[in-house]
Amino acid sequence: MKFRTFVLIIFILLVAGFVALNFDAILAPTTLNFALAEVQAPLGLVLLGMLALLLIVFLLALVYYQTLHLMEVRRITREVAEQRELADKAEASRFTELRQFLQAELQTTAAREYELSEKMHQKVDRLQTALTEVIEQTGNGLGASIGEMEDRLERQLQQRAGGL
């Protein structure tokens, strides 16, 4: 219970106790002047009625302001929920854009890797062809050199066999 509510209840109980203790004096008739007319009425009862009317007015004002406050809280809560939803959608959109960007980059990288792999295979094939050609030329050169050496050896053998 709030302190203000507690003080209000204590005040109402004190007024009720005062009225109960002085009920006879409250009901004693007196001449009252209302500016337009003079009336015979119990002053305490008139003042008690004014106090009750004032209490009702303040309670109605309290209910009115509490209602306004609750309506404002609901409006703000709704706006916050809408803003949160917009923020969640924006964040989801950013994640989607990031995913798409990463997929595009991965595809670009894969294409670049495939292209480089193809170039490397072409270079290896060219080098293999060149190496094969060099080996063949070397083999042919060696074969020719060996054949020439055989011819020389045969000629020298023939010259030695003919010279003997």
C-alpha cells in the first residue's frame, strides 16, 4: 500500500471518528447564510456533505487521471511493440542481405578457383608436352650420336681389319 493511500485512509477514519463523537453537535440546527437566502440547517451536516462531495470529486479526478495514464501506457506499449517488430524485421533483413552477400562471394571465389585450376591444368599440359618434346629431341639426339659413334667404331674396326 502506498504512503499516500495510507495517509488518506487514516484521515478519513479520523474524520469519521470525529463525526461519531460529535454527532449531536453536527445535527444541531443553525441559521446559515448562503448569500441569496438564510436557511435553518445543521452546520455540521452541511460541512460533512461538502466534505463528502469534495471527496467524490477528488476520487472521480483520480479515476480519470488513472484511466488517462493507463491509456497512455497502453499506447506507448503498442508503439514500443511496433518499433521492436520493425527492428526485428530490419535485423532479419540485414541477416538475409548478409547471407546473400556471402553466397555471392562464395560463388565468385569458387568460379575464380575453378578458373585458376583450369589455367594451372593448361600450363601443366603445355609443360608436359614441352617436356615430352624435349625428351624426344634428346632421345633422337642421343640416338643419332650413338649411331654416329657406332659408324665411327665400325669404320675404325674396318680400317684396322683392312690394315692388318
